[in-house]
Amino acid sequence: MAPRLEHGHQPSEIARRLRDGPRVSYLRDWVYGGIDGTVTTFAIMAGVVGASLSANVVVILGIANLLADGFSMAAANYTGTKAEHDEYQQLRHMEERHVALAPEGEREEIRQIFKAKGFEGEGLEAAVGVITEHRDRWIDTMMAEEHGMPAVLRSPMKAAIMTFASFVLCGAVPLAPYVFQLAKPELPSAILAGLTFFAIGSLRSHWSPAPWWRTGLETLAIGMLAASVAYFVGDFLKGLI
């Protein structure tokens, strides 16, 4: 495949891209919810089938899992993402306080950060002067360089909605043969679950150096392993009832 550029490098294109700022990605929320939704729903179904329970039980437990676990996952992601915002604000308030109370110490931090990047002499002092000339620029630099904070933060609500939607949509796929009351839904359900696992895994390749087929097969293997464990647990427990 011939090398390609993901964006243009004309001065106007660069200026527009930098002016718009970095984009917030919710891809990981979608992948996170989709994998968990498919794994847990199909694992529950495999466990019920292993226990030789009826198709109606599969549908009831599957739908209950989609809604309850989907909401739980969304709530957990909302809370976790909100905690990231709280951490960011706490660190920013700390840097604002330090800049106000110990400006020379904070300038020295900037100086050492850029010295480690290869700046030296007049160029180093010029960089320190430019950065510390404006308070917001100064604090933004400290947030990124000292604390590793991202330039943009994901919205907790959007992250939660993306997780819930992915959980329900992907988790509903292996449940479909039971909902439509196919004569022998086990095999179609397993095939659909496998395809869903592979599709979600392939999507991961957008933020992974691994090729799409490798991430797809990896996710497929993890999902089917979880389903197999649930099936054999259900089959084992069936003998204890």
C-alpha cells in the first residue's frame, strides 16, 4: 500500500486545523461497551444453554442483562470520566496557586522541562520567557508537560451514552435468534456473536498499530473464551440442580 498523508500541510490547512483544536474521540467508549455487551450477553446465554434451560429464559435474562448491565456500565464510565475532570481541575487549581505564590520556582520548572527537550542558552531563556509571559499559556504548559494532562477532555455524558448504546446494540446481536424464535437458535447466535466480536476488534485497529484482522481475531478469541467458560459452568451446575 502506497504511503499516504492523513491531512494537508498547506499553511492555510495547518492554521485551520490548529485553530479548530484537537478532536475528542469516543471510540474507546464504543469499543469498551460493545465488547462487554457482547461478551456478557452471550456468556449469559451460553450459561443458560449449558444448563439446558428454555429459550424464554435466555430472552428474559438476555434483555435484563442488556438494560441493567448496560446502565451500570454507562454509570461507571460517567463516574470515571467525571473523576478525570475533577483531577484535571484539582491539578489546575494547584498550578494556579503555585504560579501566584512561587513564580520563580514555576519558571524553573519550565526551564528544566525545556532543557530536557534540548533547549539551551538564549533559546532556552527565550522559550521560558514566551511561555511564562501569559498565565494561561504557562499553566497549560505545566498541565501537559508536568502532569501529562490531555489538551481536551471527554464529556462524561457523551462517554456514558456511547458506552450504553454500544453495549445494548452489540449485546443484542447474539440475542436476536432467540427473540425471533428460530428453531435451533444456538448456532446462529454463536455465529452472530463471533462476527460481532470480530467487527468490534477490527474497529480497534483505528487506534492500534496492529492490523485489523489481528485485533479482530484477538477480540474474537477473548469473547469466545468467556462464552465457553459460561457454557461449561452452566453445564456443571445443571448436574447439581
